[in-house]
Amino acid sequence: MRSRSNYSYQQQQQRGFFFNVDWAIVFVYLALCTIGLLNIHSAVYDEKHPSFFDLSTDYGKQFIYIIVGSVVAIVILLLESRFFSTLAPVFYGITTLLLMLVLVVGRNVGGNQAWISIGGGFRLQPSELAKLTTCLLLARYLSGTNIRVTDPKSFMISLAIIGFPMLLIMLQPDAGSTLVFSSLIFVLYREGVSPYFLILEGLFIALFVLTLKVNNLAYIIGALLAIAIIILLLFRRNRKLMPVILAGLGICVAFVLSVNFIYSKVLKPHQKVRIDIVLGITTDIKGKGYNVNQSKIAIGSGKLWGRGYMQGTQTKYSFVPEQGTDFIFCTVGEEWGFAGATVVLGLYLFLLLRIIRVAERQRSTFTRVYAYGVASVIFFHVIINIGMTIGIVPSIGIPLPLISYGGSSLLSFTIMLFILVKLDSNRMGIVY
Amino acid sequence: MNSFFERRYVIAGIFITLILILLARLFYIQIIDDRYLLYAQNNVLRKVYKNPARGPILDRNKKILVQNEAFYDIVVTPNLVKPFDTVAFCKLLNIDRAEFDKRFEKAVKYSPRLQSPFEKQLSAQAFAAIQERLSEFPGFDSSPRYLRTYPDSVAAQFLGYISEVNDNDIKKSGGYYHPGDFIGVTGVERSYENVLRGRRGVENDLVDSRSRFKGHYANGAYDTAQVAGERLISSLDLRIQKLGERLMTNKVGSIVAIEPSTGEILCYVSSPTYNPNLLVGHERGNNAAELYKDPYKPFFVRPIQATYPPGSSFKPLSALIAMQEGIITPETTYNCPGYYWSGNHRVNCFHNERHGVVNLASAVAESCNGYFSWVFDRLMNYNGARQTASTFTNWRGNVAKFGLGARLGLDMPSEGKGNLPTAAHYDKVYHTGGWRSSTVISLAIGQGELLATPLQLANIDATIANHGFYYKPHLIKSIGDKEIIKPEYRVKNYVGIDSQYFEPVINGMQAVVDRGTAAGSKIPGIIMCGKTGTAQNNHGEDHSLFVCYAPRDNPKIAVAVVVENSGEGSKWAAPIASFIVEKYLRDSISSRPNGMTPEYIMNANRLPALDNYYQGPKLKLPPSNKDTAKHKADSADKKASIGAGHKKNKNKYGTSAYQLERREDEEQK
């Protein structure tokens, strides 16, 4: 390794575009894409068009997307690393424009104005690209000289970079994609933002659930007060802690009140119902809870080894909705059982840990920040998507990375990962 | 490397933790919780039951008594319904808008994606008009179902009826029946349910989320084909059944005819009867409600559920037992002064007629009460008066062998036992040892506590015709295309009387018809042996009874006829029996010495006056709607049979009180 660092950038280029590629990530990428293709084939199998290569079917299209993705991956490996950091603001700008454009000319699919038709039956989903470009710009910003995310100004700018596309996506409105950006808190945390933010986010989630479940503001606020007093009494010698606790208490109470307000005044009925179902407040199996219930049935019926490839009845006979896209994990669970589900989750976990490992071996801050961004986004997608199919997370329509059917999603994750692979292959050089 | 390097572990830790939470949850729903597999099966597996055709029932000459006819249900799948012309549709089905909304709501409530019935049991004609327009109304469809139809509208109580299963039937059947299935409720339909229903086929279909057929589960490995119900050949003869029902028009009572050489029941009339077609199809609920309101209770199966004192028709049996016990010989004579003193209990002959010196045959022919009371007295005191109880028990045993006091085991539900009192009964009423032959002297002439069903009476007659044995009476001759006969119907049941004792009695019975009480009903050219009976009845006029068999040599038919509240046996029961006999033997009816014609009897109204007729407990039956009518009908049926039991008790009570009062004016013919 040492000796390699002596080679100049030019010399590395000459070794071909597979030089220094992290094969582990590539392998997991290909494995997940293959699993996705097989499961889409099974889920939306059409007897009249059985071939994988039939373009009229979703699996035929997905196959094309994978090939296109591979070509794009190779192109990315051919590009210079500097390309991505340099052009990050441009990419960000373009996606921002696209996000605005989609609000005007977008096609409304399932209540969300998230798609732009680009001819030939293909559609582009700018919000998928926005995840990538936001990661890039954030990395670019945080790798700048004298930028410390711990500085309030830098912190605010970072939040703005993340927040702007969130705002535009929220207007579509696409709650799932909006929430994905919140996962970038991990990046900020890694770069030095106080762990309180992480704790606060966890606390918020807990309070959010409690507020809706208990549905009695007096109890929750009373409990918060009691906890605050106990902590204050226990640590009464620690004067410094006092304002922190009090501030925390204030924030918590404000949060509880606002959740209550948003839930009862702002959220649309169908959104409320989704949340209610996950929290077990209502169990409306035939109505709004149908999707999640059927999804649980499909996965639960897989038992240990599953029914086998193409043998799943729940997905094949369309009891599970959105079986190729958001609920693709049902097919995995039903046909491959707990064993298959474990393999898929194992692959994701391996990929995530691998990305962290890759991130930490970088000399370049840009690559590290970007890597954490990629990891956070993938992680969030996996947890929310699979959590939704097994009923522990509200149904939020976001795809399972690399497995769900969909060109925008697949391409965007491919580009994300291969930019990382490219940047990593150049880890000994410093990219600004 | 910057100073927050160690935070990678925190982040990795969070990633690992949350993914493990997902895995734990997956482990729970996939491995531990078995419910989901079951739900999944319920989702895709649709058991389609193929109901086989119910077996038809034929008469002994293979004429159809009941068969299946297609009726049509209009069914609706709410999910598939698209906007349509509701007015036209309502008009087609002849319902109003409110009714339409009500039914549609019910269907949606049952299941939006499954078929449910919208209009039930339309006849083929009614359906034809609707069928051609049904395609204009998407979501609505028709579903044929096969219901019973009775071409000759006869033998309603014998055939019984079928009805949709209730919850109790479903529970008891151990999963065989499903809601909407039919089950026999009464009559043959009930007692031969297992044979008639056939075997239901099951098809395990795979369906998708919209209930669309997607294929057979496991390629049909678990499917079973339906097997049609067996054909039953009944022992009834449609000709005399029809004649019998017509003769009994506007009369309350029964006709039972048995073929002595087989035990097959040729005629099984319960009157008043009803048209079995009324209990099928669209209007069955209303019709059933109407029938239940009938005070003469058409659902009461009189041949086996009504019980009567046999009266004089019991006398041949009395004589047989006395001969077998060696008390009398056919030549034993008795000088009848027109009455008989049993202890201080006087038994009168009918109209106090002096019969003079009578032997067995003439006593039977002239129905001499004195003779039979004298014989009974001697029989009871054979072992001394102190042994009355044990002697009585012995006598009772002999009578019981003829099938009295117990069910004959007819292949029909709800058979009555009649009543044959025990010594213990008298011990209870008169204290042990406190009764003697004179106390129970009424039994000698078929009165007192003695009660028999018309079936039992006919069976005694068949036994006499056979000279001492009977075959178990039955209504189903053979089962299925192979015409299987139950082995129990080939067993001779001996009644413990040697065959040589029958001739004198039969001589008497022939004399009854030739020159005795039933001489008016003599059939020219056929030697018929019979015995009239006039059964006393606490609710109005006596019941008219007649038992007979014919021809004397090689008997073909034994008949018992009861016409309630119609006086002497010779007047109504005997001519009816003679018509049945002649119709059966000759398929024609000739003139009678007394000029009685079938038409005269058919037109006669002998219905007892309602204020005097015992109606049993009042039936409450608001015929509100069709669905509840059936349940109500069931309970009403129960009430009817309870009523019958009650009636029997009344009689029992009535007669024992009569005994206690020691009324001396018994008059028997």
C-alpha cells in the first residue's frame, strides 16, 4: 500500500479503470441487483411474456436498467475523481431545477407529482437524483478548508443544503423521499455535530410514537417534567447540566405539542391512518391496513425456507399491492423464507459496514462525507422499506435499494455506489 | 483522520442494532407465529363444493315420488357491479328500491368480492324471463340449484322435507355441512339423509386477490368428485297411496297398509296432509307458516305419532294369547247375557246385545265383550288371584311380542311407542297387590291404558295374516341402483303363538266381514278378514277403527284405518280399508253391499269440530320473514310432537280416572 501511494495519479489511471476497485462493494451490488431481478420476475410474472428479456414486462425493463446501470458504472469508473467534487454544485443545481420543474410538468402517480416523462414510456424521478446530488454537495461543502460543522454557520449551511431539496420534495408531496434526507444527520454526527442531535432525533421518534399512542398531552408532559426533575435532583451538583436539561425539556414539550398539532390539524386522513395502523391504534384490515396486513401474511407464510422461486401465492395472485416496487420484500420473504430475508439483510448490513470501513480509510474528507451520506441513505431506505412490509414502520412509499423495480431508483443507487467506488479507488490522492 | 473517528462505531452500532431488530421481527412473524401461513392459505385457497344431486325416491313400481328440479338463485358480486338501471332491475325482480338497497347492503356486508344470493329459488319459468336480460346488469349472475319436486304431490309426511341446515346441524355434522346446504328435516329425507345426499365433491381452487380462478391447488391432487345421492325405492304403492289420501280428504286419521310377506308398507296416509310442493321454492316460508297454523296439524305424522286405544281390534290378539296359554280352545263356549261381571265390575256388550252361546270364532265375529272379558278374567286368575301381578306381567310380555308398547323401529324419525301398561304402573296406582283382573278388565277389549299407533295395529294384522310372525315394517324397499335391501328386513319376528291357533281367530275375522260387523264392506270375490273397532275418546265422538287383511289365503295386504271422531269402525274405517284392499288387489273398485262408494267417502267431511278437537298447546308463529320461518317451523314441529305426547298422557290419565270411578257402562262392539 505504501509503495502504491508513490505512483502518480496518471500512473494509476494507466492501470485501467478497475484498478483499486473495492470488489466487495461491487459484488454486493451485483448480488442485490440479481436478487431484485429474480424477485421482480416472480412477483409480476406474466405467463404470456415469460422471458427475462421481454421489454413489455417489468422484469425485462429492470434487466435493461441493470445493464444501463452497469454501463453507467463503468463510465463513472472512467471519469476523473475530481469531476464529482468539482461539478457537485452543478449537479445540485440541476436537480433543484428538476425538482421545481416536476412540480409544474410532473405526472401525478398515486397522489404524488414526482415523475417527469422522458419519452418511450420511461419516467424520471428527480427526487431519486436529489439524494445523490445532496450527498455530493454536502461532501463538497464540508470538505472545504476551514469548514467545521461544529461552527453554527457551517452547521446552518449544511442544514440548508439538506433542507432545500427536502422542502421541494415535500411539496410534491412525497413524504417518504422527504424523510430520507433526515438520515443525513448521521453524516453531520460523524463530522462532529453534537451527539445530542442524534439523541434528540431518537427522543423525538420516541415522543412522536408516545404522543400519538397515549393521546393524552397532560400525561406525557407531566412525565417529561417528572423525568427532568429527577435528573436535576440526581445531578444537582452539576450546574452546567441544568440549562441543558431545561432546554431539552422545553424542546421536548414543544415537540409533543407540535406533533399533536400536526397530527390532528395538518396530516391528511390517509396519512393519519397509516401511522395509526403501525402504532396499533386502529387495525382496519380490510381498508387502509390491507396492504400492510397482506404484506405481513405474505412474509409470515414463508416460514424458514420459503415456498421457493415462483411458488409464492400471495404475491403471484396479487394479494400484496405494489409487489414489484415498494413491497418487493414480500416476495423475498414468501418465496425465500426467513433464510432468504436474512441473506438480503445480511448483504445490506455488510454493504453498510463496508461503506463505513471505506469511508474511514479515506484521506479525503470529501470522500468520507460522501460515503457516510451514501450509507445513511441506503440504511434509511432499508429500515423504512422492510420495516414497513413487516408492520413496524408506517407505510412510507420508498423503494428497497437495488432490489425494487424502478429505473430512477436503481440508476440513482448505482451512480451513488459507483461514485463511491471510484472515489475510493483513488483514496490515496486527495480530492477537493 | 479527524477527532471524531470513534463515532464510526456508534453509527455502525446503530446500523447493526436496527437491522437486528428487523431480523428479530422477521423471525417472529416467519418462524414463531403460525397465523400468517393460515391466513395465506385462506387468501388463495377457495374450496369449491360441488353439491351432488340428491337421490330421487320412487314408489314400489318405480314411479317417481320426488325428484330434483332446477331452481335459480340470482347472485351478486358487489365489487363487479357497475352503474346500471336500478329501476329496470327492480322491476325485473319485482322488488322495490328499498328492498334492493337492503339486499345489496347485506351482500356487501357479507363480502364485497364474493358472490352472495340476491334472490333465491326462482322457478325455471320465472327465471327464463330474467335470464335474457341479466347480462345488462354486470355483477349479477345466476346460480342453479336443485330442489325437490313432487310430481304427484302425495305422501308428504312419508317423504318429509328438506331445508337449509341450521347452526346446530352444522355443528353436529362435524364439518360436513356448510351454510346454505340442505338437510332432510323430517320423513325419509331425514332418516335416509346419509344415503340421499350423496357425497359432496371438493375442488381446491387457487384464486387471486379478486377471487379470479387461477388453477387447481396441487393440480387437483386433493380434489374429490361428487357422487350423486342413491336412488331409494320405497315400498309405497302410488295407486293406493293416492286413493287413500283422497279417501281421507276432510278427515283426521291414518291409513297404514303392510304387505305381510315382506313387511313393506304399501300405503302410509296421514290426514290431513299437505302438498309437499308447498315447501319448496320461493314461497315455502309463507306456505309453511300457513300449514303450521292449521289446527288439524298436517305435520303431525299420525300413522306413527298418533296413538289410539285399539278397542275391539285388539280382540283377536286377546284370543290368540289365551289359546297359547291353554286357557281356552276354539271350542270353548261362553253364554253371553249381554254383559259380564268381573268381580263387581260389569262389562256390557255393545247395545247390551245378548250374544247367547258363543265360541271363539263367533265371539270375534260378533265382537262379544262378555266373552273376551271372561277369557281375560280366567287368564289373569290362572295362577290364583294373588299372583295377578306376575300373571299380568306374563300376559304383557306376550302382547309386547306383537310390537305393542314399543317402537317397531320403522325407518322414519319420531315413531311413537303407544302404551302397554306394566304391573308396576298398576302397583303404583292401586298399591302393590291392590288390584285384580277385574281392575284391569278393560284391557281385554283393547281399552284402558292400552294405546297403539296405526302402524302397530296394521303390524298385528300382518302378523295374524302370517300366522305368527312379522317382518319389521319399513317404507324403503331398497337402496340404490343395486337395490340393496337391509338384512334386518328379511328377519322373521315370531310373536310366540303357534300357527295352529290362528285359524280359529281368522275364521272369526273372516266372519266379521262375511256376516259380522263389517259385512257392509265385503268385497265381492275377495275373502277379507277384518275386525272393526270403536275406540273411546275423551275428546268427542269415538274413533272409527278397522283392521283387516286380504285375501285370506296367501295374504297380500294388511290394512289398519283410523278415522278420528267418526263413531263405529264399520261406518267409515271399514269401507275405506276395503277400497284400499280392492284397489291394491284388483286395481279397480266394485260396488259394496251397503252401497258405499269411494266418492261418497271422499266428499264426506268428518273433520272434528274445532271447539271439541284437542289442539295441544297454542302455536305461536308469526310468519314474519322467510329466513326465520324455518327455525320457527322447527320449533313448532317440536311443539306439535310434544302436543302429541301430551295428548297421549291425557288419554292415559283420562282412562285411569275412568278406571278409578269404576264406571260400569263400557260398551264395546
